[in-house]
Amino acid sequence: MITTAAVALTAVFTLGACGGGDPLDTTSSASAAPSASGSGGASKVVIGSANFPENVLLASIYSQALTAKGVQVEEKFNIGSREVLYDQVKSGALTVLPEYNGGLLSFLDPKSTAASTDDVNAELKSKLAAELEILDSSPAQDNDSLTVSKDTATKNNLTTIEDLAKVAKDFVVGGPPEFKKRREAQFKDVYGITFKEWKPTDTTTADAIKSDAVQVGNVFTTDPKILINGLVSLQDPKNVFSAQNVTPLVNKAGANDTVRTTLNAISAKLDTNALVDLMKRVAVDKDDPPAVAKDWLTQNGLA
């Protein structure tokens, strides 16, 4: 759940989390000799990711941790959006996917009003396909926002999403290609907002706001361009954007006890500050995501 923009903006330096992003060419295949021990599950675990850097990094963390436990792993990274990935996990084509609990719930039930981590997970478990389950959520979060330039915020006295209702008819809004389908009805129903136009700006959203190509955009609160471009993320008092904890989504038939305990151990260690530090290395320092993942796993005794 978005709280204040100031808290979100001063804490983070990574790239976006729940929509499209600049893919990293890290798709590979890794394997270890024996399969994981434990009840149930296939001998090979296929780990997927969405096509943005943070999700690739998380998938690499999962992959390397499972490989260290003797699980045979295949990596299929940079696949695409949730609309594609969900069905692949459901079918068993993918075994494990790093997910964001609030975004996944919104995908399954756009009318959900669950906001806290506990409420989101409780509702999510009741709505997942029978073939799927979520494992433990990590404390790490990466949230959606509606963001504007400082000039736009000052000129129109904007501090919350609710304030947009009086000016949205003159504003173009940008975001990932699927953003309109996911959010248009919610903004109208919850905040009474109808935008002039929706543009698929994807990873260029923050730059489009800065150049005034769009006046408001779906920039994730961990995007470093919020700070670089001097943007303002509006508060969300009615919780259209819910908690977004990093949460493993798994195919039940493909995941055994070793998979579950290993991924839950990762979730127990991963908090927002750690994720920020990791993604700063990827997004700003341009370090290789698998190397960043390995360092974190080693530091936390999970390699």
C-alpha cells in the first residue's frame, strides 16, 4: 500500500516492479546433478520471470538458492507480463515465479479492496487457481504509484490521487501497456477519475512525465528516475494500490518440500532495504544480476 510519497522516494533506487521493463539478457539454463529431496514435485524446477530487471534479479536469487540445494533448475527469464506468466505457472510450463501479492490479487479480482499484506494474502489464496499456491511473502515491497512532475503538482495543488479528479479530464496518463485494462475502472469507481487519454509508455513513463508528453504516470516507487527527474508520487488514501510484497507463486505439482522451504527462507531474509540495495547495483551500478544475486545469497547464508 502506498503511504507517503516522501517515504517511498527517499528509500529506493531500483527499476519498476509490476509492469513491463527493460529486459536483461540473462536467460540461461542451470542444473545440478541430483533433484531436490522431499515429498512431491517434479525432478526439474522451471523458474520464470517478468521482463523487467527487478523480477529477473529475484528469479536469479530463487534459481541459485535452489541449485545450491541440489535442485535441477531451468531458467526462463524475461518472458513478459503477468497476463502471460500466470497461465504458464498454472499449466506447469513454469514451476516458480517471483510475484507481487497485491498486483496478483488485482489481476485476479480488480474489485478487491484488500490492502494490508495479511488481507491481500488471505484473499489471494481463495482466488488462485487450484493448481497454484503462494509461499511466504517477504517484507520487501515495490509499489505502484501515480506520479506527476513537481510543476504539475504545484500548479494544480496535487498531493493525493483524489486531487486528480478535478484535472484528470485534461491529463494524459502513461504506464505499462496493460495499465489501462488493469486500472481504468478502479480509478473511475474509487476516485471518480477519467483521464483524457491513456498512453502505453512502459519503461519511458518517468521520462514522459518529465517532458510533459504525459502529465501523470504509473511509475513504480522504486524507480530511480523519480529522484533523478524530481517527480512526485501522489498519496493513495483509498488504497487502490495495495501491498506489493515479493511473494513466490508456485505450481503445486512441480514444487516439493525443498523448493518450498528454500523459497520461504529467502522471503524471511529479504526486506525492502535489501532489495533497494540490490537493485541499485543492477540499475545504477550496472552490475550483473546473477552476480548480485549470488552476493546476497552468500551474505545471508543461503548459497
